[in-house]
Amino acid sequence: MMDLFKKYPVAVILSVVFHLLLVAFFMFSADIFSEKKINPKPTVNVVKATVIDESKIKAEAEKLKNIENKKRLQEQARLNEIKKKRLAEEKRIADLKKQQELQKQKLAKQKADEAARQAKLKEKNLLAKKKAEAAEKKKRADEKKKRERLAREKAEKLKAAKEKAAKEKAAKEQAQREQALRELAAQEEQEIRAQEAVASYTDLIRQKVERNWIQPPGDITGLDCVVRVRLIPGGDVIDAQVIKSSGNALFDRSVERATRKAAPLPLPNDPKMFNFFRTLEFYFRPGD
């Protein structure tokens, strides 16, 4: 009974109400019959009243039955809808679980593939690293050998360059010494020649000065002087000065004038000898 009430509460209530109405109907009918006996009424009216009441009850019962059927159908439709929704939800959940399982399997496969790929990549990287380290080690060894070879070559070249420089320096110094000796010999020879030339040309210069000398008035017996003369190429005199006086100013001035007048003074033809004649001194004494 409780199960029926839980499943169809409206129908059970309507059924109880219907039965209560029937009980009330029968009790009411019994009272009527008993009143008929006490207060008799026309038979026709009693029959009509009874018929009318039964029609109403039947109509009400039919109405209640229709309502019950409608509600039962509505309840059935609601239950069917609930069942349909439940089945749809169960199917959705099942599909979702299936999708989740497929996704889980897919993720597991992806994870496994990624792990395999990572392992393969790690192995590849490790191999590449070993190769790179080996190549780098070989490269460093080759570079070290190259540096050592270059260092040896550089040292050998430096040694050879030093030896060559030392030889060249020694040869140069030897050549310089020889050149110095030659120059010294040439200079000494030139100085000897110059001294000889100076001595020779000094005498010629003195003679030319004497030819251009005009004796000053007065007694000049025993007078002499030393004259310093400065020349330019060609023998022209730029200065003549008595550096050791005779003691007679007129005599000294006459010698200086004669020296300037004698220009150009005789000089060697060799231009290199002129340096020895830029400034020269000669002794002047008339009649020598």
C-alpha cells in the first residue's frame, strides 16, 4: 500500500475519497429509506431523487477518474521524461567517460611518445655532445700542435733573424770600421795634400799680395806681419785682417789693402780643397 502511495499518491487519495463518498452515499440512502418509513412520501419523487444523486455521483466519479487518468498520464509522461533525461544523462556521462578514457589513452600515448622522443633526443644529444667534445678535444690538440709549430717556426725565424742581424751588424760594423779607416786615411791624405796645397798656395797668395802692395811712406826696414784672410769659392776676399801686427799701423793697413786688391787669390782647382782655404793665414814680409 505504501509503495502504491509513493508511486501514485494522487490516485490513492482520489480512490480513498471515492470510497468515502460511496460509503456516505449508502449511509445517506439508508437514512432516506428509514425516513420513508417514518414519513412516507410519494414513490415517484423518491425514485427521482435517487436517480439524480446517482448521476451526479457517477459524473463526479467519472470526472475524478478522468482527472486521475490525466494526472496519471501526466505523471507517467513526467516519469518518462525524467527517465528519458536520466537515460540521456547516463548516455552523456557514458560518452563523457568514454571520451575521457580515450583522451586519457591519447594523453598516455602522447606521454609515452614524448618520453620516447625525449629519450631518443637525449641519446642523440648525448651522442652529439660526445662527438662535439671529441671534435673540440681534437681541435684543441690540433691548435696546440699548430701553436707549438708556429712557436718553433717563430723561434727559428727569430733565431735566424737574430743571427742574420748579428751577422749584418757585424758586417756593417766591419764595413763601417773599414769605411772609417778609409775615410780617415783619405782624410789624412787629404789633410796632407791640403797642408801641402795650403803651404804651396799660401806662398802664391803672399806673392800676389806683395805684387799688389804699395809701400807706405817711412822706414819699413825689418817690418813684418801675419794676415788672416777669409775667402769664398773663386778666391774673392771677404775679409783681410792683420792678426799679428808689425807695430806700424800704416804698414799693417797697406798689407790689408794689398790683400783685398789681389783678389781673386789663387786657389786649387779641386772644389773639395776649398774647405782648407776658407780661412787661412800667411806671413808677409816685403822682399822674402
